[in-house]
Amino acid sequence: MLLSTYTCPCSLAEYESPDLVIKEGQSVNLECSKKKSSSTAMYWFMLLSEKNSRLTRLASAIESGNPAVEKGFEGHFKSSKIKGDSITLSIEEVFLNDSGTYYCAEDDYGHTSTAGSGTPCQ
């Protein structure tokens, strides 16, 4: 059976979790915790393993608000609300084309956030 790898370098790439190896068809939850208590928004991005792939925003959540999954990803990905200092991205049935690096970013709502190596994400 084919295996997929998921990595979650969280909160502006200050923390990187170990790779996860998931079998196709399984579900997975990726969790990320804020590094700054003053941050009021959190985001999930993915960078697929495919050549020439681009960083894509999957979901966002604002404290005291409901999470929003980006158009086109609603049926496959789910985001929790910000609970305490953390947020969870759920992938319901993992497919091989979900393989990649998953990033979590945080910022003060309304400002530009960064993910990875200083890549601006709006």
C-alpha cells in the first residue's frame, strides 16, 4: 500500500514535528500551538511534494470565531477553532496526492503572516 508523509513545521517554522507516515485512506489530525500568546489568528498552509508546487493556504481561524477552510478544500480538510493556544487540521481520507509539508502560522488578525523561511503569505 502507498504511504504518505506529513510534516508540520508549526508557528512560523519555530517548531518542526517529526514526519508522519500515513497509509492511504486513513485520517490524520495535525496539531499546532501558538508561540506568541498575543496572536489572534492561526493559519494552515500546505506545500505538496510535487515539483514546482506552491505554498497554498488551506484554512484559517480567528480567536472567538469559526474556522474557515479555503474554497476547493472544504470537503477534504477541516480546521478546528483556536482552542487555548492550539489549532488542529484534520484530513479525512488521506490520498497519495496529499503528501507534502504542512505549515502552521500565526499573527495578529489583519496583518501579514509568514510561514516557512520567511515566505510572505496573505
